[in-house]
Amino acid sequence: MNKLRSLKHQLILSLSLPLVFFVVANSVLSYYVTQHYVNETYDRWLTDSAKSLIQEIRVRQDMVSVELPSVALEMFKWDEEDKIHFKIVSAEHIVLAGDAIVPDPPLRVEDWSVPAIYDASLNGEPARVVSIRIELRSGAEPVFVCVAETKNKRRTMMRDFLLVDLVTQLMLVGLTGFYLLAGTRRGLQPLQVLAGQVARRSPRDLSPISDIETFIEVRTLTDTINDLLGQLHQAVETQNRFIANAAHQLRTPLAGLKIQAERVLREPGATVPALAQIRDCADRLSHLTSQLLVLAKSEPIKGGSELEPVDLHALSREICMEWAPFALQRQMELAFDGPGHPVLVAGDATLLRELLGNLLDNAIRYGFERGNVSVALQERPQPKLTVSDDGPGIPDGEIGRVFERFYRLGPGTGCGLGLAIVKEIADLHRARIDVGRGEEGWRGTRIELAFPAPPAGAAGNAYVSPECSSSK
């Protein structure tokens, strides 16, 4: 089960993580910066102490001593928090004066022109030591003055500085967090208002949602919803018209069946004519039901099903052979002309069969007896299927309406859905429909469907397909 996520919590988390990272990084940086400047301050004081001690060193009879009164020496070592010790040591690490507990100077210092400052341990306590090399006499071995101090004051000062810095950062984080929560709540308010508007709507209310007081980002959402509501409104209107027209069209043959059945019951001698009328009504009802089902099937697929490669040449040839007997019944000639090898288009084979079947049904049903119907398939520059007849044709003023549902040019046995189905299926396949005059230019009807060109390399193996034709 998927856990529901909160946009508010996601925004706060996304904004809080960088803030926490900034506080941690700033704290680490503050620690090292504070440590550097505290050490630099106390190291300078410790170096000054060592240099002042050098001024008091005396050499008598190869003996080194520090000429400081005991009171001055106690003042030199006195400190409320730290312990301070010094010693003077020779190059062979022989203590000449001072306290032996002071760590010896490092051995690997190459440049003694500046004091050597390093960390060490003084009676088990961390300490900081300054060592200075001096030459007491010309030609004599150098001696080293070492002054050591524990780190209590340094730790105290660092703690105070870091505490002040941390308190400041925590106050900044608290203030930032408060504004973050308030800003997130204020930024999500339009979504809550939008949700309230949608929740209060009636299921029948498909009018656009107001976006006057919304942000640009939220307006993108409202525009998308309004587009969807517009499409739903159009779909509902289309469905309502379809249901009303279908009910009207179904009512006519059903009423005819009822009338003829009552005629048989009332006039026993009229059985044969009444049965003929019942048969015609049943045929019309069956044809209408079939057309309605095909039309209902083509509409949902228009929403976005994936089309597959279909050989339009083989399919057209097969449909022509199926309709050849119907053409023979009206003594019409049905001919198919194709390139003789597969012509692939992206489509639905079942719906393409219905499309071509409806075009042939119209051509055979409304064309002149002893007339001609031709189906032509062209491969280049794009697949193009053309159905032509030499019947009465479609008046120029009616061409724009022949694809409307239940629209018929005149009285007949049709239900006005054939070309509407053709239009639906053509739109599904992104095919362009062109309606014009017959091949001779002055009579008949020519309906041409141009399909999108297939991708390169989609052609199959060539084969020869004979034309199908029926003659009088």
C-alpha cells in the first residue's frame, strides 16, 4: 500500500535539509576559525613571555641562569586557570635551568629563525609549548628556551565564543523555521481554496474554475483543469446528442415492427406483405445497431490506444473480395488497384475494415445500377486510399455535413452513420479526408484518405497481389 505524501511536509523537508546542513557546516567552520584565532592570540602571548625570559638569561663560567627575583619568577608562573613552566635546555637536551617537566623542543625543525610552537602534554594535561633557539656566545652551542602552558583558558574562550555563535544560529534557525512554516502555509492556501471550490461543485457543473486570485503556478493547474472540464462538457454534450439521436432512430424501425405485427393480427390475409415489411424493419434495425456499436467502439479508442502496423494493401484487397457479391447483386463492377506489395500504416485492423466497409457500402448502396466502384491504394509519397463511384454524387453544399451523425441526403434505407463512423476512425488514425467528384470530374463521389507516412524501414517483403474485381 502506497503511503500518502504531504506536499507541505515535502516542501518543509526540502527547505529544512539545506538549512540544517548550513548550521552544521557553519558550526564546524566556526569551531576551526575560533580555534585558530584563540591559539594565535595565546601563542603570541606565550611567545612574548619566552622572549622576555630570554632577556633575563645570564652566562657565568659556562653556567646558564635566569636572574629573576623569586617574586618575579612566581609572577611569571602565576595564572588562575593554567599552569606555566619554563626550562632552558642545551642542544644535547641537558636541562640548564627551569623545570624538567617541560617537553623538549622538536628535533626536526629546520628553520629556527621563528619560534617553534607545538602541542604537547604537561603532567598529563594538554599544553601548548613555545621553543626559541638562541646563541649565548659566539662559537658556543645554542640553547633552547621553552615555555609551556596548559590549555584551560583556551578551552574556556573557545567554549564562550562557540556558545554565543551557537545561540545566535539557533535563534536564526528558529526565526527562519517560523517564516518557513508560515510561508509554506500561505503558499499552499490557493490549493486549499481550489480544493474547496471543486468540492462544493455539483457533478453537473462543468463551468470553468475561477483563477482570478491564484498564483501563476496554481493558475497552470486551474487552466489544465478548465481544459479538462471543457473536454468533459463537450463529451457529455456529444453523448447526449448521440443518445437522443440513437433513441429517435431506433424508435422508427421498432414502431414499424409493432405496426406490421398488429396488421397481421388484424388482417390475416396480409401476412406475406406484413412479413416482408417486418423483415425490412429488422434488417434496418440490425444495420443501425451494428453501426451504433462500431461508432461506440471507435470513440473510446480515440482517447489514446496504441496502434499497430497494418498491411493496408492486403486488408483492402480482402474487403473488396468480401463486397464483390453485393456489387454483383446490383450488376456493378468493383475494382481494386494497388501497388502489388505491402503498404504499412499504423492502425487498428478491425476499425480499418469497418472504415473501408462503410465506404463500399455507401458507394454500392447509393450508386447507379450497372455502375462502377473503384478502390485505389497509393503508397508514395504517403499511403493514400481512394474509393470512387459514378453515382449521383454529393451536392457541393452538403459536403460539409455528410460526416454528421444521422445526417442523410435524402430518403433511403441508410441510418446516416456510415460516413460519421468513417470520420471517427480516420481521426483516430490521424488520416486526412478529402471528398470530391468522381474520376471523370463531373459525376459520382470520390472519398480520399491520406494516412501519415510510415517511418523509414517499415516496409515489408514485396509480394504480388492480384486485383479483385466483379463484373456484370
